[in-house]
Amino acid sequence: MFVSGQGPLDPVTKQIVSDDIGEQTRVTLDNVRIVLEAAGSSVANIVKVGDMKGVEASPPRAGVNVEIDAIAWISR
């Protein structure tokens, strides 16, 4: 499964959680985990992780300093 770029947005309010890079990273990883679990996978099944640093593009939203995508397998 491919998880497109997740960011540091609160799942309910859709607002950036903080300016703190550590907090943004924690929330972004939580969002990746939520997507994986909703699809029947988990972080244990991740085979590749990427971030926006390797992409020649600006952040998707002002204040977003972390964006993570992932590829994982789904065990059935």
C-alpha cells in the first residue's frame, strides 16, 4: 500500500499542531500509523519511508515542516 505524504495536521481540526519540529514529526508519524491501520496494515509492515526533503517542491502548506510518505504491505 502507498501512503501519500502525511503532515503535522490534527486529524479533527486539520490545523498544524505546533511550530515545534519534534511535535510535528510525532503527529505526522501518528497520522501515517492511523492510515496504515485503517487499511489493515501497521508500521511493522513498512518497507520504505520518504520525506519531502528529496523533492524539489515547497511544503504543501505554510508552517508544515514535516511530510512523510510510506510504502507498506498488507498482511491478509
